[in-house]
Amino acid sequence: MKIKRTFARFYQKGKKKGSSMKRQKVAVITIFVASAIVIAGCVARQQEQAAAEAEERTDSLNVDSLLSAADTLLLDKETEFTPLPSTVDEFFGDFIFNFDQSNRLQRNRIKFPLTVKEADGTSHAIGRNDWKHHYLFLQQDYCTVLWPSRKDMDLAQDTSLTMAHVEQIYLHSRQLHDYQFERDSITRQWYLTQESIIPLKKSELLAFCLFYNDFVADSVYQRHHVSNPLRYTTYEEESGYTPISGTIDADQWFEFQPDMPRDVLVNINYGQRYQHPSRIHMEMRGINNGMQCLFSFQRDGDHWRLTAFEN
């Protein structure tokens, strides 16, 4: 019995000692983990601080020396030594294409501070350092021109032009953003001189734009506003782009119809005037794919109709 009690006391003592050692080990492990967490937190804060300082240094650089990597729409990466076409200012069409894709050309060919007139009559100015690259039509992969007559198409080749406009027509909000360009009388170079936001109701194109918005949004409406038969012209490449003309049924139109601009309609205005137009020829040119189409619309009273298509 004594041996059992002695063994029991030794066992209890050893058990208590073992428990104490376990508690010590747990305490050591806890301290180690806590230290690791603290060290990791300090390292993370140091990394975040270093990243923030690096970002701040980047933002403080002169914006004129940077080409945004996010601008994936730029067709050609440029540097300050990238030469511009020698004819960049000869035709406004050539200039506006280069202006739309070039950061450098935009910053060099804007009259800063640029005046911006709002739809409510107020205005403000944009300084050089506040300007961000603005795309006029490259986001759509094509550009469009609304011609009131075929004769006006010669304006695109007129080298004597002194003023031109690029109009972004927002069909849903019914606003027109007008970018006014003027040619310097001495250097003969084109400059963006003013931006204006105009309610579409003040434009001579209002009736056509309201019709066009319904035309591209509703296939049933579109079918009822296509002439039957529809005049159709294509060009045969093998014979030197000889035109081949004929007609197609209105029901066949959807087999020939290309993708048409929606939501935003961009119009390059070389000086053509719209005074209650009874015809609109919408010219659409692809940026990289060589596509060229001409849609001819005619107004009969209050109703517009697609009367001819060239592809």
C-alpha cells in the first residue's frame, strides 16, 4: 500500500511537471507565432509604403513624356522621334486620323487652355496637364460622314478648308459633342480650338438621327423602312473595281447588311450644310479592314427610308 501511495505521489508530481513543461512549450510557440505575424505585418507595410512612394513618383513625371500603356487602341506605339506623315495637314481626313491615335499630336495641336461649352450655356477650360487622350472614332474601328448630297463628297479632298468639325452624336441621350478644328493661316496646321456640348434638338440632323436610332435598334422597324426593291451596287476587284449595280428585295437586305453604328454616331463635317435635308448619304470607312460602304437615305414627308446601298 505504501509503495502504491509513493508511486501515486510520484505519478502526480511527474504529471504536474509534465503539464508545466507543456505549458512552457505552448507559451514559446505562441510567442514565436506572434513574432512572425508582427514581422510579416511590418514587411507588408513597408512593401505597401514603397509601392505608394513609387506610384507617387510615377504620377509626378511630366505627362508629356509618357505614353499610357493602357491605351491599347493606339494603332502604332509612338515616341517623340516617330515621324508624322508629310501630308498630315494637307487633307483634314489625314490629319484627324493621326490626331485620333497620337498622344503627341493631340498635345501639340490643341489650343490650351481649351474652351469647353456646356449644354446649359456655362463653360470651362481644360489645361494642358489636365488633358487626357480622347478618341473621336477609333473605338468604333470605323469613321462615318453624313453627306447631304454626293456633290458635297468633294469637300474631303479640298485642301483650302480652314475649319472642320468632328461631331459625336449620342443617340440615346440626344446630345451632340462638337469638336471644332481650325487651320492656322500661317503654318497651315490644324488645331483643336473648342469643344461644345449641344442638345441634339438644336441640330438640323435631329429628325434623321431619331429615325436612324430606331432603324438600327428595331429590325421590324428597319424592314418597313427599306425600299422594295433596294438599289444595290458592289465593285468587282478583278476588273479594276468596276461597279456592278442591280436591285435586291427588301427581305434580302439583312443578308447584305453590315454592322452599323449604334448608340454613338460620329460625323466628320468638312463644311457640308444640313438645311432640312431630304437625303443623307452615310459613308462608313473601316480603319484597318479596308471596308467602305455607302447608305443612301431619303425622306418622304416625315418618313425616312433606306433607298440604296453600296458596298
